[in-house]
Amino acid sequence: DDMVLTVEDNHITKAKNACVLGKAWFAEHTVEDRPFALVDGKEATTEEGVEAAAQILAAARFPLVYGLSDTTCEAQKQAVSIADLIGANIDTTTSVCHGPTGMAFQGVGESTMTLGEVKNRADLVIYWGGNPAESHPRHFTRYAVTPKGMFIPNGRKDRTVVLVDVRRTPSARVADIFIQVKPGTDFEILWALRALVRGGKVDPNIEEVTGVPMSTLEDLTERMLNCRYGVLFFGMGLTMTRGRHYNAGALLALTTDLNEHTHFVAKPTRGHGNVTGGDQVVTWQTGYPMAVNLSRGYPRFNPGEFTAVDVLAGEEADAALIIASDPGANFPQPAIEHLKKIPTIVLDPKPTPTTELARVAFTTATYGINTGGTVYRMDDVPITLRPAFPSPYPTDEE
């Protein structure tokens, strides 16, 4: 929301305030001279592509709609409408990143905040299972570590930063305290912390299991209990390792326990540009954030059955509509092999491994650069995008 772009001849030459990831994304963006659509590998107009795609979706008995994380909420809303119309299975990239967090929310609840509150109030910041120095380069400087806030007048001097991870990463240099845990033992540590916060006893042999000394856990507990405003940011080190939604649930339950003593909040650090918006849109239209099946005329939610990887690897889907995503590059091989066998429709501004295997591939405009719209920041705050320069290609929403 503070990006200043310099545009010359429909090319971004400067991106003021952008991080290294942002500068690369803006600098690499060009409106390539590509076909508006490809149908069976042959150039076609957008209208011809729409007709071919509509025939595929209308004929499908178990279609899959997937992706949605790198496009606007307006486009996401249309995708859900299509899924509803044809009785499809709809899933977002949340299912392969923070899907377990969404499941934990449902069972445990969430004590949450905006990033502005963290900047203005947080005196204890804990990063768990993530590496924001590389994944979210401005997180430290904009919101959580160095900025001065209303109740944090001295910025970094008023904050204690803790990093919990299985290995030292570039983020460890920022932390006052680095706690290295044995892989796959986050759940045990989180429950030990819950016990300590509640005044219970913990087996001193926990160090043998987790690699973390009891003295370290007791020190962290004291810091959490005695801070004025604490925050737990957690990444895929919790959600995509052994335990998954149980790990996220344990962390959210720990946050709830801490609110008996002080003010504590928790938030997942999300990845793709508008993956949070995808959760919001799919939830407000179906009641669930991902892995939703609409084939019976009403929404059913079942991760492990209706998630995209499962319906593809299980060879259930007989057609796919992929929006702003590249499962052909990062899904398990059995899922990719099935994607090659079924008629697939792809909407993407650029060529990808998924567009190469598509029956119908649409070239679309890039959101946030060529088109406006709404996206959600990782703290569920909606932001309105303003395009930098136009594109000849249609938007995902169109």
C-alpha cells in the first residue's frame, strides 16, 4: 500500500519501497506478445477459448476448480459462481500451505489482530516455523521488529524477538533469542508451554525429545506471561510438517491460554499475493475456505477427499479449471499425470508447465499491475489495487 512505481513505455523501471521480491516481480513484468488463447495448441481468440472451455465444463461430471491465490477477489467470486453452477469441486492453494491452519481455526478459534496493532503495541514478537527474512523481507522493517509505534516509541529497543525453528536461517540474525527444535516436535513443545503457562508440571526429560532445555522453555514462558502485548507469527514449518492442524491448533490454544494473563495474538504468515482473499471469498460464499464439493447442490467440506491433490491423484476429476496457479510445476507426480489426461483450462498471464498441458489456455492481464481490484493482506485487511499501465489481455474476472 506504499508502493511507488515509475512506468516508461509500458514497462516498470523503478519500484520505490519494494523489497527484493517485489522489485524482481515488477522489473520482470512485461506485456508479452502472446496469443489471447490457445485451443489444442492452436491460436484462438478469447471468445473461441471461452466457447471451448464452456463445452469442457458443461460436459464434465466431476470438474475441479483450483488456484485463485494470485488474482483479485472479484475474479475469485466468479470462479466460485462457476463451481456452484456446474456442481464442481473447488479448492485453493491454501490446501497446500496453511490449510491445516484453517482447520485449526474451526476447532480452536483465533485471537487475532492487524499488522498495524503489532507495529504500535507488540513488545514480544515470536516467529515460529518460518523464515520471514527471505519469505517476507519487509515484515521486520514495516511492522514487527524495527518500526516505532504508538506504544513502542523506541522501536527495536522496546521489543524482544524470538525465533523458533529446526535450523538457523537468515531470520535468526534478527532474533534476540533463537530456539532450535528437533524436526517434528513442535506439538510437544507447544503443549509443554501450555502446561507451564497454566502452572502445571513438565517432564524434565523433554529436552531429550525436543532438543530444547527446560530452562529455555521456562524463560520463554516468563517472557510471554510478563509482556504487555505478545504476537505469535507462524509459518509452514508448523502446518506442512508432522502434526499439521494439530500443531496450528496447539499454537492457537497456547495463545488463548496466554490471554488469561496478558494480551496475546497469533497470525499465520501467508505466501501468495491474495491467498488470504481466496479464503475469504470461498468462505463467505460456501462457508468453508477450501476443499469444498458442490456436486450435490450444497457445499461439503472435507480436506483429504476434496482437496485438489486428492481428486487428481485419485483420478476422480474429469476436467479442471486452473486460475492463477501452477500445479503442473509443484503437485505430486500422480496428480500431474492425471492432469495431463483430462481436459484442462488455464488462466495465466505467462506460460507455465500447467499452460503447456492445457487443452484451453487463456492469456490474462496481471492483477495489481495491469488491472485493479481487491486483495486481502495476510492480516485479513482488504486493499484496493490500482493498475500501473493497461494490458491488451482480459482480466481473470472478465
